[in-house]
Amino acid sequence: MSDILRFTLHRFVVTMVMLFALTFIVYGLMELVPANCAERYVAYKATQGQILTEADVRAEEIRMGLDKPFVERWLNWVKGIVLEGDLGQSCLWRVDVTALVGDKFLLSMALAYTALFLTYIIALPVGIFSANLRGGFTDGSIRFISYLGLALPNFFIALGIMVISTVYFGDTLTGLFSAEYENAPWSMAKFADMASRAWLPVIVLAWSATALQLQTIRALMLDENDKLYVTAARARGIIGFSLMMRYPARHALTPVVNSIGYDLNRIFSDLPIIATVLVISDSGNLLLESLAVSNDQTVAGAIILMKTTAIVVMNFLTDVLLAIVDPRIRKSFLK
């Protein structure tokens, strides 16, 4: 068995164990919320004018399986997710969470991964370029912009762009769809409409992540540039872009690849706030509503599990990528 395959299998097993542990943590947090799903459903119906008794609560608990032990309910939840893709049923609306969250989560994933791609497509070349122009006016300008990215919150940037657009163009730029496509079935026209409006949340989500990675890449490149093996390469006549990419960049970018999962986590964390500011109906907005308004722990738990799963899977993929491009990673594993 090759070193790469052994490393991948090891990381795969670790990832599966981590995901199994995550289901326990998320389900446990769902259980810590005051009042169970049956009690919350009955309370919700009471606000609609229906008078329900304790017997109704007990009947609802039996229907939802809440009368069973915690471990049994948790294992049944995991079994439903793995074998059937069933994330449970909403506490309040009695609909499958999968149907409720599905399209919204896909929108969140599209925004998050596009923002992640934008982050690295900008930060990698600009960070390397800035390090190569160390101390010049261009380097100072890039550093100043990156400091602004770290200092100004994403939602503040979103609000600023919205105000400028409203004052000068009469459009708030909120929402992902125009009015005629908001509730229309998916089509190429609807996708094109979304693409024409998704640039703002994507740029806002990538704002601080790009600034952080730009600073990181620049610092790593400068650190590698001062090492003896780079000086020796210059002495052999290797200069310019060839020197930069063959030596310092190759070693400096290893920690950057390893931080992709962290940046995805950062973007996911910003998404609920940005979705609220920009009036985007995605899973981030639904998560805030489930936590702060409806207090629907089943929906909130499902969204948290889906997002953490995406981050764990991304970390697994980056670990494998690192092992492929950097032999030191897989050799250290085999020791």
C-alpha cells in the first residue's frame, strides 16, 4: 500500500470518527434547549388560539419518539441521516427538515464556496507579489488595504455598499433574486438572475478572509525569502518569478492550504449576519430565525451539523492535498 493511500485511509477514519462525535455534540446541544419539541409545538399552537392539554403534550412526545432514552434517540437520528438523508422533523411546522433546509443550504454553500474561491484567487497572487516588492509603495498600499479588511467588519462593508447604491442608483441590492424570480422554479433565467445579484454577498463574505490570507501569505513568503536555501538559489543564478515559485512559495504555501477549512468556517460564521443585513433567505438566515425567534432546535441542529460537516470534509480534502504536494507531511505520519 502506497504512503498516500495509507495517509488518506488514516485521515478518512479520523474524519468519520470526528463526524460521529459531532452528531453527538450537536444532538446534545439540541437537548439542552429548555422545553422539548413536543412542548414547543404545543406552545406554538397555543399562540394560534388552540387550547391543548398535558395529554396532547404526552401524545406529541410519543409521536416524536421523545419518550425514549437520549442515546436511543440520538442513534436513531444518526441512522436516519446516514441511511435515509432524514434530518428529522421541524418542531413547529411539522415538515421534514431536509425539505425545509435543502435549497437554502445549497444557496449557502454556493455563496460560501464562491467567497472562498474568491479569497484565494486574490490573496495568493497579491500576497506573493507584495512580498516580492517588499518595502515599496505598492507593498505599502496592499498592506494598508489588507489592514482595512481586518479592521472593518463585513456587515459594515455591506451596509456601506447598500447606502451608496441606494443613494446613487436607487437599488438597495438586497436579496438574491429579483421580484419575478423570487418564487419561480429553477431555470437558466433564474440562475442568471441570481448570479447577477450574488456578487455583493460573495465580496462581503470574502472581505476579511482575503485580508487575513493576504497578510499571512506575505509574512510566510518574507520568512522563506530570508532563508539560506533561497540565498543559495540566487547564487546559482535563479532569480525573479522562477525563484519565487520554485523555492519560497512552494514551502510557504503549505500552511495556507492547511487553513482553507478555517477560512470556510470563518465565512460560514459571517454568513448569518450578512444574510440578515442583505435580506437573503438562505440557511444562515434560517439558522438565526431558528435560534432567536422560533427556537426550533431541530432545524437549528440540522443546519449546524450540515455546516460543520462541510468544514470537516474540507479539512480532510486539504490534508490529503497537502500529503500529495508535500512529502514531509506523509513521511511524518509514517514515523
